Amino acid sequence: MQLGVCYYPEHWPRAQWAEDARRMHAMGIRVVRIAEFAWSVIEAEPGVFTWDWLDEAVETLHAAGLGVVMCTPTATPPKWLVDRMPDMVAIDLQGRPRGFGSRRHYCFSHAGYRAESRRISRAVAERYGQHPAVVAWQTDNEYGCHDTVLSLSESARQGFRRWLAARYTTIDALNTAWGTVFWSQVYRSFDEIDLPALTVTEAHPAHRLDWRRFSSDEVVAFNREQVAILRELSPGRPVSHNFMGFFTEFNHHDVAADLDIATWDSYPLGVTQMFFLSAEEKARWARTGHPDIPSFHHDLYRGMCRDGRWWVMEQQPGPVNWAHWNPAPHDGTVRLWTWQAFAHGAEVVSYFRWRQAPFAQEQMHTGLLRPDASEDQGAIEAAQVGAELAALTLDEAGPVRLAVQAPVAMVFDYAAIWMLQIQPQGADFNPLELQFRAYEGLRRLGLDVDLVPADADLSGYRLIVLAAQPQIGSALQASLEAAAARGAQIVLGPRAGSKSAHLSFPAGDSPTGHGLPPGPLSALAGVQVRRVASLPPGCAEPVVVGGQSVQITRWREDLALAEGTEVLAAFADGHAALTRRGPVRCVAGWLDADGWQAVLTGAAADAGLAAQALPEGLRLSRAGDLLLAFNFSDRCLDAPALPTAAPLLGQRPLPPRGLAIWRT
Amino acid sequence: MQLGVCYYPEHWPRAQWAEDARRMHAMGIRVVRIAEFAWSVIEAEPGVFTWDWLDEAVETLHAAGLGVVMCTPTATPPKWLVDRMPDMVAIDLQGRPRGFGSRRHYCFSHAGYRAESRRISRAVAERYGQHPAVVAWQTDNEYGCHDTVLSLSESARQGFRRWLAARYTTIDALNTAWGTVFWSQVYRSFDEIDLPALTVTEAHPAHRLDWRRFSSDEVVAFNREQVAILRELSPGRPVSHNFMGFFTEFNHHDVAADLDIATWDSYPLGVTQMFFLSAEEKARWARTGHPDIPSFHHDLYRGMCRDGRWWVMEQQPGPVNWAHWNPAPHDGTVRLWTWQAFAHGAEVVSYFRWRQAPFAQEQMHTGLLRPDASEDQGAIEAAQVGAELAALTLDEAGPVRLAVQAPVAMVFDYAAIWMLQIQPQGADFNPLELQFRAYEGLRRLGLDVDLVPADADLSGYRLIVLAAQPQIGSALQASLEAAAARGAQIVLGPRAGSKSAHLSFPAGDSPTGHGLPPGPLSALAGVQVRRVASLPPGCAEPVVVGGQSVQITRWREDLALAEGTEVLAAFADGHAALTRRGPVRCVAGWLDADGWQAVLTGAAADAGLAAQALPEGLRLSRAGDLLLAFNFSDRCLDAPALPTAAPLLGQRPLPPRGLAIWRT
Amino acid sequence: MQLGVCYYPEHWPRAQWAEDARRMHAMGIRVVRIAEFAWSVIEAEPGVFTWDWLDEAVETLHAAGLGVVMCTPTATPPKWLVDRMPDMVAIDLQGRPRGFGSRRHYCFSHAGYRAESRRISRAVAERYGQHPAVVAWQTDNEYGCHDTVLSLSESARQGFRRWLAARYTTIDALNTAWGTVFWSQVYRSFDEIDLPALTVTEAHPAHRLDWRRFSSDEVVAFNREQVAILRELSPGRPVSHNFMGFFTEFNHHDVAADLDIATWDSYPLGVTQMFFLSAEEKARWARTGHPDIPSFHHDLYRGMCRDGRWWVMEQQPGPVNWAHWNPAPHDGTVRLWTWQAFAHGAEVVSYFRWRQAPFAQEQMHTGLLRPDASEDQGAIEAAQVGAELAALTLDEAGPVRLAVQAPVAMVFDYAAIWMLQIQPQGADFNPLELQFRAYEGLRRLGLDVDLVPADADLSGYRLIVLAAQPQIGSALQASLEAAAARGAQIVLGPRAGSKSAHLSFPAGDSPTGHGLPPGPLSALAGVQVRRVASLPPGCAEPVVVGGQSVQITRWREDLALAEGTEVLAAFADGHAALTRRGPVRCVAGWLDADGWQAVLTGAAADAGLAAQALPEGLRLSRAGDLLLAFNFSDRCLDAPALPTAAPLLGQRPLPPRGLAIWRT
């Protein structure tokens, strides 16, 4: 467990660098990420490289005892490159070229830019691949940020046709798989297929889904090319990329398959303001962020790479600049976030950024230091964590990271998100929110959770939740059947098993060859979905689950039950709202966090898990023999779940924004 | 009175067709619409036609005792055609070509596509024009759906110039008619005139109005070309087109003048969610739809064709897929809608669609059957109506349709809608809503209504309502004067008579040659509008009408009264809110349904009509000697207006979603 | 003090002109503005001028004793000109050419149009420059209306590059000044720099700020060319331009530096509906407009030209047509607005327009007369003011305008507005509203205010307010220091001194060379801003100021205080919310009008100004020895501040929409 920081030596006088490095080390920081936006400084003229400044920066950091995370600078190609290849820019969803003057203006499908990406990556890797200061690499920066995965460029159109040809081999196969007979969309060749954008009304869902898949694969291919160069020229150094929060435009599991460390950029306050939380939640959690937003991503990115290695590459240190509103964290919150990340298994928590930039787009984004080099609140709290890490011996050997062993798995599948975004069938059916609300329900019960891909090994889990999983492939079906056979509890959310891989109805043993949801899971779940409806605002349906009244909103399903399927909760009209057949529960509607908590309380009990409703704002994590507790609220908090023994760190009751660690 | 269904044999295995046809007939269905989106299956390669599948489908249906409504497939030109004539696509209002991959991507003004439209229509008509199975034709599908009437194409620009030249002959005449002297917009030739789009601020209203007229005329011309071919090759078969709900982008009366049967596509739940109803109404009517939405259109489309022939071509059978939210109808509602259509004179009610598609854009749109061929709720209720139709003898001869004789006429004029949309003068002045709220007021009083064009014969009506009619042409003026002379009651809504045919002030006998509203009706109404104001939210003005307090919102007018004009209601500042001069009432503001009901109660009484306020959700229709009652509410309903005798069908009180029919 | 009117003889029969002129004069009107949209009538064919109609119109007005304000007609270039130079149109912010068919479709940067602008201006000036009827000139019309300052044209791009080269000389200087090292934005030459639009995310703030400056300078240059022609050909006649309300897209001070008279177009009801007022305010002030909207602009435009000469060139006479809602003013309000303008020093109040147009875009915009030439309410009230002006001797000599001497200065700086718009850092941080709310606070206290530019001479003021002034240049710094030294009270709003001229952090005496806000004012104010936060909705922080509880919303700052700085109000967490050091107050958050009123009450008391909270809707103005009182409310109003002596005009208490004038 280490602290890190993001640093931009090119923004500051060279005379400051040594002092900066000294202060970093004194604060407990050991890792420094640099150079991800430095292309126009490294190569100010085409082919003319200026390395001296970066050499000096690396040496200065190294000399101060700091490890360097070096980056490929491909997120910000310089203007001269764009002027040489004007068609390298992405085309936005309105059909307009994306202008130079911010970042991420390139199109992933442009062969010329792909060559430039390899060229500059090779140049940086050749220079620093063997440098002793370099402890890791980062490719590019925040793939997809600012909606940059999809591009309407000619490069993307041609690439999509090739991708389809490779996937389907014959155009007849594509026509059949998609169902292009609908609305006279039958194609005669792959060269007739355009990108599914700017159509008169909704484009074909299978067409859109494959475009999402293709676009995701382009990110994977782009990243893979850089990784190959880094592995060649910097063997033994782990390669990472910094993913983002609540971002699903490409398949992170696929990109992570080529990486050693998954990292993500954690901005709890910004994300709280920008996403789907209610106005009431945005105000309530304005200064700490919703407690489950960081951990949701910690638990997701922990499941990305082979060995479970993950970092927070950018940790919010104070107010940011990019949300609709940018409140300030309460004192203590930066420390709370840092420890929360360690509790979920982070190796490194790296603050963004060392010193607030005095100019340009992010000048209102705080750093650990203010622009005048004075210490901002983030620095004070980082230093506190640094001191705590130094003082605390959580493991004899000094663990690289805490060992999280979650009893609960939630399946998180990027294609599932795409499918439900393409056909939400109700304006507020947001599959990402549905996933998050189920996760929130688990976390309010004190349960540790792994977010796992659809092809994960589920054999170690006692409770498996599929909150938003329309497609059940044969492998996942088999995993679930095996889990059920061994008695693991399974909870299926609405729309489970409702779609094929081509975003059509699942196959079935009917005269037409089509079946009804939950498709492959019908037998296991003992239900069949006869009708679905999205519920307009004002049409909530109350349901009692485990003695607690909860609201079904946004979505409901009418189920037919196989013999032996139990009804655990019912709608007012008598239809089942929650069923159980053996270890398998089905939820026939949209639930908010309260609703999920009620459903999961029962499922956890059946799984033999000691779930317990925690006070609002309290969260628990278990890692090995450690128990960590976090108070996101404004009150002092206590709970029966907290040990009475003296903690290794902190106290009981927990003060606002306080944390405590016990060995159990 | 018959049931029908929309069917897509091309979506299903041929082996299913005969069984489908058998089940349709068993359900009481007698008419099947097919092939409106089948171009790419009929002509998979340019010039290569594949008829065998369609021949077989037609034969199969025919053999089962079903009549076929055959369609021209021009709503979905195939990709190969678009690739051959890329400029055939419409250009959207942002200036972007509308992409292939959904439907209605063609521009009505493109000469090349017009030729293709004739070519494919001729091919289909040659094949099936004399086929004994074919009982009717449909041209294209839902003209204008997805905002496809207006196009910024070069074809449209050139066509508009020709249209203007034909209309005005000289450019001076156009300059004078429009008033181009304003803001230096004088033109020297028709070739200087562009389409009025993407201007810096609001384009010239007369320019916009003529563009709307031109664009509507292009739809009429497009349709007329197909009708001519069908009449040539399929003589004796009626030709129809399926119009849409709350859709006013082109003049339906003009298109219908070339048809034999007006049909429309009735989706009460979708329309309830998508249009101007309040959030409270959207929730209240989520599962039945607002009761007056279907009937408003029934009464409109009954007035379209010469003989009053009209069908529901597509009847919602369950949840749809295209509204913001897609709730499920309460059990019984599909039957209720079907009988409501018959009560308003429908010949055929045809469900959309036979079986829910398992793939593509509409896979979440229910059918009578589910994708696995099991019966959905719609099938159950269709079969119930089928049985009721078979059992019930409403007329000795078995009428084609019930005979509706409405005592009340509402003028519904497409150009009036365009005028008030072009210059609403208040953000919430929606002329279509104004029409609907007046209609709702009449229907709450149990009155049967004809929606008639501005040039209709008004001699048979005892009450005539012009809720939103800015232009009063000389024929309409004469009709109204004659009606008033014979004592028919006339109610003028706000802005009546406020505009000329060129969307300027009406002519008048003043030094400037201009007059004030209500222009040609000033003498008849005994008022002059001195000032108008749109009222911001929060500025409602209470008014007492017939003892009932109602709210004037959104709009008010200050009237000067001729001697002898009575004030029936006044604003707080003393200005008249409702006047009467002889049989003519003027409403000096925007009314909601409560307000219209209060005004129309008085007018109906003066007209000698037995109007009576019905309980919420109850609606009545009279057809010949039949009285039909419909309960759209969640409660059992009774009313003094209902006969005490035993009904032919149903019972009294009416259960929720129940209906009853009496012979009186 | 005179009345005027805007007149369009080209819209009306020539036979009406003499009668119109007679009626104008009889109503008390003495000045008539004409011809600002007449280009296509003056020059119907390229190079063929038709002057006779305009000659006759000018003679007719002159003969009736009316002076003419002649205009250059460049706001509406005719279609033939656009067809000759299609690239003369501006390109909108979506990249689309702005179409012909309304107005202001030209690009300020297009050299060809600039030449045409000079050519037509010279033609008009040659014709009428020496005409005895012409008493003043107006250039163009409402520069910037409909968002027409910014253009993405190639002309603008090339012009911007030249402008940057002139400003920075070397590209290195630009790179340093902007901070292009951020996100790899370093440029190698000025020719690499594009307009900062359609970028992937936010463009560089310094880039955007310079684009705003360049675009503003293009307006200045465009106007200056016309002014030079008018001065050459019409010496001695003052030149004016009519600015707009709440419009800040270009720097009005820079344009006004070339003018003799600043005029503006006052539409209180339209502006009340269209800008940032709350829904509650929009309803409350629907029929009078917010009382401070007119005076805010009166006080701003009084500070524009050398001698303080200003007019209302267009005064709302009744409902307008262009706001979301267009309510009618209460009777008496047009008179109230007219006198309010005189009270703030207007020379002329000119109504828009003489007679409501019967056609085209503005046909729903009322005039003094209705389209049929009857008198609308505006005419009645204008005539009343005309009679009052004739009867009342406010000054022996008959003053050109009343002498306003305000004790309070508010700095209003266009670049400040741009800076805070470019980086608001919170979705509701609207710098224009912040200025307005501070102004409202002052006016509720009965204080007269000058809105002055940042380089104004501040030596005559006892209270100086900088509500929204991020950049403090050296001259402003010196002015403020001098003012403080002589004991003038200074109030600094949030974000004061937070930015450099290049929209970066201010310079400072730190290791990095950067400082913290308030930058150059830190010593004077005795504070340093350590942290800022924008506050989401629902996160208001209560503060007690002078015994009154007010709310800080939207924005707060954490201040460090120098020794001796007093805390006048504090946040709940103890941080200072309002400080005072000697005569300098700092406000550490966003205040609404209540909050500003509380802060300014204390500051005014310290300044020795007799401030007194007025009843809602009452406003006072002092001009020389005159005291004028205005009642914008619906109630009769009295106040201790009103003299007991008999007024010269009006009465006490003031009736709704009443006014009174006393000599004190």
C-alpha cells in the first residue's frame, strides 16, 4: 500500500522540481505519474525530440526516492500532427469533425494515427523502458473520456465493414442474425452497411450493438499495440491504464486482459453531481460523495486483471472543475477515500494532482498544493495517511495490498449495459443505475462484493447477483446451474435472460423457434415473463418484501410460475413481484436501493451470510483478518457490527468522516 | 364491422403461415394487411422481383377466408436504391442527410424517387391488382412519421420555387402577399428564395407557412401518383392510407380527397405519454389512455373521405415500444378501444400486429401473440370482440358500420394549426391542445362531435365550435353567417379571425386597409380584439362561467364590444372573458377542459342539446338508435344518462373498462 | 427631454405619411428613427438606388416639425448581396452557415461585406448627411442580436490569427501567456490556431477569452468604419448605436468610445421573461417588469459616452412578440418606464414602434397604434408624458436631460463577464446576475448608482462595488487604493482579483510566481482565498449579516485573514463570510438581492450614505435638486423617504404604477 501523485514538471520552473520531489517524499508519496500529455513538449517539431527536460525530471524524482509511472502521450496529439492528417480526428455523433484544442481528438480507427501512436510510444519506451526510476507504465489516458469511443469517421465506417465481414463471413449470416428483413433493411454486401447514426428514427438494435462492439474492439486494438511495444522495450515493468468511473462505452474487461494493473480515476464528488443520483442525494452527499461510488469501482477494477492488481491512479484531492457543481470535500474525506481504497485492495492511491495548475482548462481543479505551492487540505490529509501507513503494521511482510475475499459476486457485463441502453423501453431504465442500486443494497448490509465479468468463475461465491443481465450465454448458464446445484443463492434482476447475443428474443422451443425471458434460465428460475411494462412517473407499485414495504417503479414484469415456484412478494393485482425456486430468486421489477436491500436481506440469510442493516453512512470492509469501518455521515456512528476491542487505527464510535481498523 | 390484423409473413417460417391464418380466422379476424415494408424482399436486387413468397402468403390467407389489404412498400426503399441515388434522402432540419437504417428516409420532392415509387407501386399492383384476395390497398405507410414531411434538400428547394411561381405568378405579388419589405427581405425572382430554415432568428411567417403548404402538397402529389396506378390496375378496390394520431405536418384532408377509406393508427397509451397531457394526466391515464384521444381521431378521420368510410388500421394490442414510457393496458382495455372505434363508425379495427417480432426495432412492441406464438392478452380480448360481433345483431342487414349523426361540429383545419404553430406568441400556446381541450369539454358532456374541415357543409349542425381558427376564409364566413341565421350556436375560441391567408392581419376598413380580429367575423360576433397577451406560468386569471369558477391561462384578449353584445363572464379587471351576441359566443382566452366544459354547457343548452356532465371516465356515443357507454375509469360507474333497460351487451353499472350497448 | 418613435414609412401607403407625422407631433413626439432595415428598398437592384420614397418620408417628417434619426441599413443586407457573396454570412457555433430570411446574417470579419457596409453607409450619408431634418445617426441595428458576434467563418479564423499575431508578436509569447503546455496545446505558428469551437471538451480558457476579445474588436472595427463615413459626410450630427439589454457578447464601452450618444432598446417585460429571474419573479413582475431591469441599463449606458449622453432608442409600448411569454403591461406602466428613463438621465425616450406591423415576423409586437391606425394604450400614455413634459418646468432652461450624480459606483467590465462565463465553475454562476443582484440591493436602499468601466475615474464616489470582477488591472488597483486611502467604502464580491488578463491565476510572490485571489487586492482587503467551492442546489449556507439572516448559495470561499481583518459574518463552520479591513469589505460567497442588500446596508452606513430599505416595488432617483419616486407595485405606496411637500407631478401616496417628482 503506497501513496502516489500525478505530476506535470513541464508546467513548472525546473528550479522547483527538486523541492517538489523532496516534499512528495516527505509526505509519504512513493510513486509519481508523469508525461501523459507531454507530446507537444517531447516532439515540438515533427521528428525532433526534446528529451532533456524529461530526463531531468525523471532523474530528479528518482534521486528523491520516488518511482515513476511513465505514460504514452497519445491522448493529446499535437496540432502539427492534426494539420498533417486532418482526417485523423474523430467525427462526432452529429457528423462534425472534433476540433483541436482540448484532448482525445483522435479517431481510434484511423490507420495513420495508429501508426503515429506506435511511433511515439516506441520513442518514449526506447528512452525510458530500462530506466531504473520507471516502476510502471500507463497507456494513453482515460480511453473514452468525453464520449470519444464512437466516431462517425470514414475510417470507422470502413473498419466496421471489415469487422462485420470477419464476424459474419457472409452477408446472409448477418441478415439472419440481425433480422434485417424488418423494415426492408436487407443488405446485399458488407459494403452497403453504414454506421447506425443519424437515421430517421431509431436504428436497428443489432446494428447498433455490433457498432458498440466494434468500437470497443478498436479501443482494445489501439491499446494492445502500445502494450506490445512496452513489453518489448520495458520488460518486467507492469503496464496499466487509467479507467474512469461510471464509464461503459467500451469493454474494460477486454482492455484489461492486456494489462498488468487496472487503475481508475476516482472523483467521488464530481461523479455524485454528474450521474443518476436524485437531487436529494446530490445535496446529501455533496461533500463526501455517495459512499458506494468509490467502492463500486474499486470492486469492479479489482476484477479486471489476472492477479487482481489495481490502483487508484487519480484520487480527488479537493474540489474539481468539471462537474455541474464542484463542492469542497469535508475535512477528513480525502483521508477517508484513501483508506477506503486500501480496504478494497488498492496497491496505490495516487492523488491528482500535485499542484493546482495556474492556467488552462483545469486551473480550478485543486491539487495537494495550491498554485502558489502552499499546502491545501489534500496535502494535509495525504500526509496523515502517509504517516499512518508508516506507523501501522497491518501485515508482517508489509503487504502490497490487503486481501479482499468477497462472498458475494455481482455480474457486471459491458455488453449487457449496451443492450439495455440501446433498448431501454422506458426513459429511466438505466442499467448502470440498476447495477449500482443492487450494489448499494449489498453494501448497506455490510457485505463485501466482487464485481465480475459474465465469464467469471463463480464457484467461490455464496451469493450471486445478476441485477441487469439480459444475455445469458451458455457458459454463464452453466456457471449458474452449477452454483445453484451447490446451493449458492442466485438473484436475477428484471430482464434477465431476455435477449440473445444479437439483441433479439432468446431462442426457445416454440413453433417459431423463439422463447420468452428468462430464456436459458427459465427452468432454473421456474418463471416465464409473459409481459413487461415500463412505468411512467407517478405509477409506483408498492410491494412488501420480508415485511418491509418497498416501491416497484420504472419497470414491472408479469410472470407465469412453474409448479413449485414460490411467491415471496406480490403486486396488488396478485402477480408475483419476487419469486424463489430453490436457491434462485427473480425480481419482477425495478428496485431502488431500499428495495434491493430488502430482497438481498433474504437472499443473504438463505446464503448463510451475516448481513446486517448498517446505519446510514456507515460502511464495512473485510480484508483477511482485518475489519475496516468508514463513516461517511455527519454524525458519530456506532453499530453492533463493530468490535468492542480497541482498533489498530481510529476509535469507536466513529466520528464524522472517521475510520477504524480492527484485527479480528 | 370487422376485425383485422397486420401481418408480416416475411418475418416467419413459411410453415407457420397456414396455422397463423387459421388462428386469425378463428379469432374473428377477417382482414389482414401485409407487405408495406417488404420492398427489399420483393426486389432484393434492382429489377429482380421475387414474388413467390408473397403469392403464397396471399393464397394462404385467402384460403383461410381472410381478405388482404395490400400495400405499396415505398416507406422503406432498400439500401441499393439509396446507394444508387444518394440525394434521394431527405435533409433534416439541421441540414444533415437522413441516414439509411430505419424507415421513411426518402425526400418527397426527389423526382428520381418519385419515379421509383411509381415503378414499384406499378409492379405490386400489376401482380395483385386483380387478385380475389385483395379487398383494399394501402399507399405507403404513415406519411410524415418521424418528422419526415419537411426536407431541406435541393430537390425541395427547387420544388418550392416552382410551387411559389405557380402560386404567385409574379415575384411582386409574392413580395406584397408576404410583406417582404419587412427586414429587407424583398426578392427579385423566385430563384432567390430559399427554404426558411437555419435563419439567424425566426424566418418570415408567410414564408414558413407557404413552405408548410408546399411540403404538404408534395405528400399529396406523391400519394396521388400511387393512387392513380392502383385505380388503373386494381379497379373497384378501395384505396386507403394509414394516418397517425396528433399528427398535423401535412393536410390530411387533401390526401384523403384522393382516397376511398381513411385509416389511422391508434396507440392510446403511447400517445398519452408522448403528447401535451400534464404529468398528472399521464399517470392517471397510463393504462387506459386518455378516453378522448381515440375518439378525437375517430371523429376526425370519419370526416376525411367522401362517404365517411374509415378504419383503425393499427390498434394497440398491449405495451408498445416507442413512447418515453410504455405501460401495459389494464385487462379489458383492448376490447374497450375496439368497441369505442365501432361506436364512432369504424368499419374495421385492425390490430398491430399479429405476433410480436422477436428482433429489430419493434421487438418490444407487443402483438396479439407473443414471439413464441402463445396468446397475449390482446388475442384474448380480440377473440372476445370477435365473438361479440358474431353474436350481436345490431342491424338486420349487419351494418358495415354504425351510423353516427353528430349534432356538434368542430372545425379542424390543418393550415390553422400551422399558423398558430408558426407564431404561437406564447411558449405553451399549442393549437392542437386547444382543439383537444374543447373536444374533451364536449365529450364530458356526452355530446357526439364531427371534426370537419374549414370548407365543410355546416348546415346540419346545431352547435359549431371553432376552438383554434385564425383564418376565416370567405366560404367559412358565409357558412357561419348562414348557421347563425338559422339559429345554430357558434363558439369562437381565442385568435379566431386574427389572420389572413398569408398569416398577416386580416383586411379591414381602416385607413391602412388592415383590420383587427376577429376580422370577417367582427360584425357577427360583435367584438373587436384590442389587445392580446400570452400569460406566463403563475399568471392565471379566474373567471366565473355559468356559476363555475374556471381559470384562464396562457392567453387572454381585451375585447371592445359592439352595442348589444352581452358579457357572460368577465376578468377581474372588468374586461369581457366570454361574450354572446345572438347565437355567437366569443372566448377571450385559453381554456382547459374544465373551462371549455363550462362554456359549452351554456352553448349546448342554447342549442337545445341535452348535455349533461358525465362522471369522470364515462363516455357516451349515439349511433342510429344505439346508445353505447364506455367506462375508462377504475371504478364501477353509473349515470342518469344511462338507460334502465337491459343492454344488448354489457351491464349497468359499468365495471371498470366495461362497456354497454342499448337500443333506445 | 424628448419623446421619439421608430417609424417604417416603407411599410405603409404614402398617403398615410403626413397624417402619421401630424399625429406624432400632436402626441408630443419630436424625434423619429427611420430606415435601419430599408436596404432592399433603397437599393432594390445592385447599384440602382431608389431615393424618392425616402426623400419624401424625410421631408414629410421634417415638415411636421420632427427631427429624423437616419440609420445605416447594414443589419439586413439584401438577398442579391448574399447570393453574390455567399461566404459573407456568419457561421454558427454548430458550424452551419446562417441562412437568409431574417436579419443580422452577416459575418463581421468578412472583408467583402465590410466594403459593402462602407459603400451603402456612404450612399446614405451622401444623400442625407447635410439634410436639415437629420438630427442624429444610428449605425446598423442592435449589434450582436440573436448571438451574432461569434462566427466560425474562415474570415473570422484568418482574422483571429492576424489579431493574435498583432497582440502577441511571437508565438512563444502566446504559448506562455495562455499556458498551452497544458494538454499538449503548444503552437508553432499563429497559422496553427483555430477558433476554439467544437472541441472534444472545453477549449482552452485563454484561447476562448482572446476569441471573445477578437470578436468584440471586430464589432468595434465594423462600427468605426461607419462612424468615420458619417463624421466625414454629416459633420456635427451625433452618431449613436442602439445597444440591447443584458447583452454582453461584445464590449459596449469600446464601441461607445466611437459614438456621441449611447442608446439602448428597453423591453422590460420581454427581458423579465427571458433572463435569469426565478419563476416566482417572472410571475410577480410579468406586467411591469422587474423594477431594476430598466434602470440597471439606464445607469450602464449613461456611463458609455464621453458626455454621458444616452437615449432609450426603443421603448416597449405594449406586449412584444419575442419572449417565451408576452404579457401586457398594466395601464400606466409605459408612462412609468418613460419617466424612469428621464429620471436616470435619458435625453430621448423613443417608442418602438409607431404602428404595429400587420405582417411579417413582428406583427404581434405592439406599437403606439394598432395596425388599423387606432390608438393603442401606448399612444395614450405617450401622449400623457408628452403633455406632462410640456407642462412641467423642471429647469428654467429646459434641460436636455436631468443631472444624475450618483454616490455609488459599480464596476461593470465586459471582459469580467466573459471570464466568468468561460469558467463559471458552477452551473448557476451567472456573473451578469451577480452584478444585477448587487445593483438590486443598492436600489432597494434608494441609492443612485453609476455603472462604470474598469478604467473609470473612481475619485468621485463614496461607495464602490465590484460584484464580479475577477481581473484587477494595475490602473484599477491604483484607483481602488486611492479610493480606500480617502475613505471611500469598497465592497469586493466573490472571485474578485482571482484572474490575470489571460484568465489564469494572478501573479504572486511565491516560489511558483503565482498568487491566490484576490491577487493585487490581497493587501488592501486583508484576505487570501484558500479554497473555493460551487454549492449544488440544496446546499445553501445561512449567514447573519447586520442582524439579518441571509443565504449563501451557489458559491463560497474559504478565506485566510490577515491580522486586523474583521469578521462581520461567519459561516456555520467558523470561516469568514464577510470581512472588513478599513474601508474594504469582502464577500466570500454568492448573494441574492436580500444578501447584497444586507451587506450594502452596512457599507452604505460606513460611507455616510442615507440608505433606507424601501417598500417592495418603490424606487427613488435623485437628479440635481429633484427627487423622483416610482411605484412598480400593485399597491398604493408611501415611505418615510418621500417628502411631505406637494410634488411637482403626481401625489403621495403613490398609486400603483404611479410616480411623483419633488424639488428638494
